[in-house]
Amino acid sequence: MNGYDFFTGNWYDIYPVVYMDECAAKLCGKSMDAFLKLTCEMQAKLDMNGVYRMILGFVSPETALKRMTGFSGQYFNFGKHELVLGEKKANIVTTGSPLHIGDWFCKALGYYVSRVIIHAGATEVKSTFGSPEPGGVLKDVQMCTVRWQMEWESK
């Protein structure tokens, strides 16, 4: 098949989701960024019920952040996250996602993770995202690198 693999969780599976988010944001009268923040944080709140909430009560925001940046690899076969932790802050470099969804991919993960680390004891979480930078071509698709930061306070 011309060297193209087809598996669930590939980047072409995400394209319709990105488009649907863009349409939904317009219908709601929100910017894409505001819509993505709202929906990803809401999904994280739903996901953090029950046993996950209890487990997060025993780990630090840093530990939760380490686990969550590796978590996306369980769902997608693209996107690699390099994490450098400091005191109440993290610098993340995401590589290997398609250029035209790189911004969406990093923000979705960032907004989701911000809610998770709140459950682990962080407060006042602030995420800052750089613009996607071209980062090579894979199977005829322009890939990117996105640099982003998270800062927080602790309870």
C-alpha cells in the first residue's frame, strides 16, 4: 500500500475531530482556543471521577504531569513529548504531529493535563503555547515541533 499504514489513532483519524471542533466553536460563538479549553477541561473533569481522583490525591502535580505527557502515546501513534520539570513549572516540546493540527493537538493535551494536575494539588495553572514550527516530512506530511510551558502554584 505505498508504504502507508492504517491503524486507529493515526493523525488522519484526528482530522475530522479538529474540523468538528472548529465547527462547534463557531456554532457556540467561541474562539477555537476558548472552545478547546472548555471541552478538554470538561472531559478531564469527567475522566477524573472515581478511582482516578483518589489516586491523584496521592501524587504531586509533577508526577501527574510526567504520566499524562506519556499518556497520549496510548491513544495516538504520533506526537512525542519531551518534558523538563522545574519547580512548579514544566517546559514541554512536542514533536512528530502534523503541522496543520500541531496547535490543536498540543492545546488539547495541555488543557486536559492542566485539569489533571489540579486534581493532583496544583492551583492557578497557566499554559502558554508557542506556534508550530515545521519539523520534517513523514510520509508526504509536513510535521511540526511545538514548544509549550505550564506553570502552577500548589495548595
